[in-house]
Amino acid sequence: MKLILRSDLAGLGKRGDIVEVSDGYGRNYLLPRKLALVATDGAVDQAARMRRARDLRDAHDRDSATTIASALVPKVIEIVAKAGSEGRLFGSVTAADVAAAVAAQTGIELDREQLEVDPIKTLGQHSATARLHADVSFPITLEVVAAG
């Protein structure tokens, strides 16, 4: 059964893609949930428009992510945390802490889910990875300092 996807589905395709699926999967899952529509001639034209819009949006998102990356890569983000006398933190620095520090110091809003941060438990310089787009990922330099 030939269908046009109406939304992105992991393992199957992206919005506007024409996919070939088994009859049961299309009839019992994709069509009732309005995740796809039958690939008629008119629908194929609509799918082409959806793909063009997706490609334009994707290019815009990639450009925005590249701009944010060029602004954040040279900066060192300072995070203040409570620490003991030997430089060990009480708790750890998480992705949410990094996102809040980036927003406070640069004005750039990042979602914590876009950040890959290994648990930071010591003072000093560390690195986190930001993945803003499938094609754009970059390191963020963090400086963890003791509070007080």
C-alpha cells in the first residue's frame, strides 16, 4: 500500500514522504490515526509541496543553529555551584543547569534535551555538547566555580 506520511515517524520516514507499507499496517494503524493518507495523484502533488516546505524549514533551522553555534563556541559559560573544600560539588551540574546558565549569560535559549552533559561533580573547566540540528552539533565550554 502506497501512503503519504502526514508527520515524521521514526524508522519509516518524514512528513511528505511517499512510503510503501503492508496493507494491514496502513489500514489498521497509519490511516485511522491520521498519520498518513492514501497516495492518489492529487495527494502526491500535495506531498511534493509538503516536502518543499519541510526542506525550506530545515534549511532555515540549520542556518539558525549555525548562527547560535558561532555565537556560543568562543564563549566560556560560568556556572556557580556549592562545593566542598577539596573541589567536589554537593550534587552535580546537569543539562538544565547548563541551559539556565547559557540563557542568563548569553540570552540564547537552549532546551536541556538539546544538551549532552556528563554529570559534572568537580570544579574546573568542563565541556558539554549541544545538538541543535541533525547536522549541527558543537561543544560548549563550561567553567564550574565555587559559590561564595
